[in-house]
Amino acid sequence: MTLQEIVSLLDLKIVNEGKSLETIEPTGGYASDLLSCVMAGAKQGFVWVTLQAHLNIIAVAALLDLSAIIITEGAQPDPVTLAKAQEQSVTLLWTEMTTYEIVGRLWELGITASK
Amino acid sequence: MDAISEQEAKGITRAEELAYQLKVSQAMTSEVKLVDPDMKMAEVLELLRLEHISGSPVVENGHLIGVISIEDLIRSMSLGELNSPVRNFMSPTVISVRSYDPLVKAIEAFMVQKVGRLPVLDETGKLVGIITKGDVTRGVLVALQRDIQEEEIRRYRASHLFEDIISDRTTLVLRYQIKAKDFNQGGTASSNIKRALLRLGANTQVARRCGIAIYEAEINLIIHTSYGGMIRVEIEPQAIIIIATDEGPGIEDINLALQPGFSTATEEIRELGFGAGMGLSNIMRCVDHLNLESTPGQGTRLEMKIFLLPEEILRQSATQE
């Protein structure tokens, strides 16, 4: 399933499109707000669900080659974070839903812990 | 043009940047079909059809006097005036751009003046080309493509570094100064090192392992040190050695610090998502050898080594020597 399909099915807002959403298929998902846990647990191509919205999430996603970050509970990324996302071609998505809800919905769509 | 703040400058995409860097002359069409003002509209119809163009400059005695476009042609057809001369239907030229203008000038004119094409003049006012929105898009795409090729060339050159320089032992040393408490720069050094390794021909797995290990070391220097520190990366064809040093405050109990989940980070730092106590265990997972020495009050030295497998060595053709 492509990121584009996930965005429409879960009604996510696109904050930054790092790479064309139609061409990227997440290989799995990971949820945590602790960056080092993400460093340990998220694998290449995963979508990462978090309510952190500050600058450092971009570096984490870029270093791990994640397919997208979904920021939950309406947390607002600041302009510096957005600029960094554009510079590093990191896809940033945004929702009012909770992490729990988004993870459940992703799992239903077949985005599981790994593939 | 207003000066833009650094903040705004960071938000500018590469395509926008190119619109300022590229000149109109680099995107325009220079083989222009010229139209005489006394030509009939029916002839313009034929010209546009045969040349697959949507408009042409109108020139009289070597001077640009207007532009005739497909919209003007439709207007003449609807009035049944295909036998009228061009001068009755053309748009008299009020705006043009110069060949040495930045591309953004043409983009602004398209937006503000609602025109589809602009005549391009040189320093002396002579018509040298025409530019359409399609030309702008094509110009930017070609330049982006060139960016990609340049990255490939950089990668190609860097990947030959270890082959081209003959010595008994070649080491490339990269040094990065890390500032204490500067969270905004967190991940910058590790991202730069990862890119450098990829350019040197490291496979993505090796670059990722180094990236993660260096990220954690970098964040530790930012969170915990009094005066920041230094990351030194020694790259050899068969091994990558990373040394992170600082001048304090030092670690009280190294064994405790190495335990997953143990952290001395403040509540404030944890709220940012740091201080999970996983940094050093993440590093251990990514490197083949780790040595941590620390003296409270003096400083800390963290050495990490990654040994490359035969198929990962940063030198493809020199294995037989």
C-alpha cells in the first residue's frame, strides 16, 4: 500500500512530501516518542508515529531512511522543522488522531510491525 | 526584492533557488519564428499549426512591436476576420524580459501580467528569444537533473579516492565540533558523515550503522557535556573508527551508563524525546567494538570501530595488490 493511499484512507494532512507519495510503500511501522528507541526499533522504510514535532525527528527519519513521520494529536511542527524536512526530503504527515488510533488503523491496513 | 530572513531562506526549495540562479537565456527558446505586422491572420494560423507553437513576436523594421498568440487568433476567427492583418489583433508589447534576468523575473511577469509568453531582449534591446511557462518548467527540470548528475559525479570521484591515492595505509580523517545544548544542530554531523560515507562508496547498511552510532554519540555530547566536544571519524578502506571526546563532566559509573534504560537526562530533555537511556546500547548494536573511558571532572572518550566485510571494502578494484 502506498503512502498516498494511506494518506487518503486515514485522512492525514501532508505537511511535507519528501518523495512522491505514490511511489513509496512503507515496509512496516513503529511508534514511540523516545528518539533513541526509534533509532533502535524502526527499520528502513518504516512509517514512524509520534507526537514529537520538533526539529530532531527529521534527523532521526533521515538517518534511518524512514518512509514517513506521522505526527499525532495535532502537535504542530515549527517552521524550522518544516524547513529541515524539505532540505532532507523527509515526508511529514499530520493528524488530530491519537497515536493509539493511528497505529490501530495502520495495522488494519496491513502496515504491521514488519514485513 | 525584499531581503529574506535566514528562517525563510531555509524554507526555500531547490526549485525556487534555481529560479533565482538560472538566467532567462538558459531556459528560453532562441529559434523564434517572427511575424510581420502586415501578415494575414490566416497565415499566422498556418504558422502556429506547422511549428506547434502557441504564439510569436511581431517585428517591424527589426523592432519588436507586439506579440501574437493563439488567443488573438481565436478572437479573429470568431469575428470572421482571418484576412485581417496581424497588427489589428496582436497585443502591443508592453513587457519583455532581458536574457540576463533571473528566471524568477519571467515567473513574476507570468503571474502578475497574466501573459503566456514573453519576448526576450538582449543588452542592446535586440530580440533574442521567447520564453513560455513551459520553457521555465523545462529549464528548472533540466537544472534539477544536472544536480542529480553532479551528485553522481561527486560520488564517483570520492569512491575512487582510496584507489587513486597509493600509500601503505591511507586514512581519511573527518572532524566535527559539537556544541553543548545546541539541540537544533542535533543530527547534523551524523547526517553529513553518512553522506560522506555513501559518496566514498560505502554500502547503505554500513552508512546506516555509522549514522546511528554517530547520531547517538553526537546527541550525548549535546545533552551531557559542559563545553561540547569533538567527533573524529577515521575512514580506511577496511574500517571506520569513530572517536567522540569531551572535557567534562565525565561519567560517574560507566557500567551503569551502559545499561539500557539508564539515563541522567533532565525532565526537560526527556520531554523532547531524548534521554531514553538507549544511546549507548544503540551504539553497541551498530559497532563491532566499543571502548568507553571516563574520568569524572575530566572528560569522556568514546571509541567505536566498524570493520567492513570483504564485500563492503571501500575500494573495489584493488583487492589483488
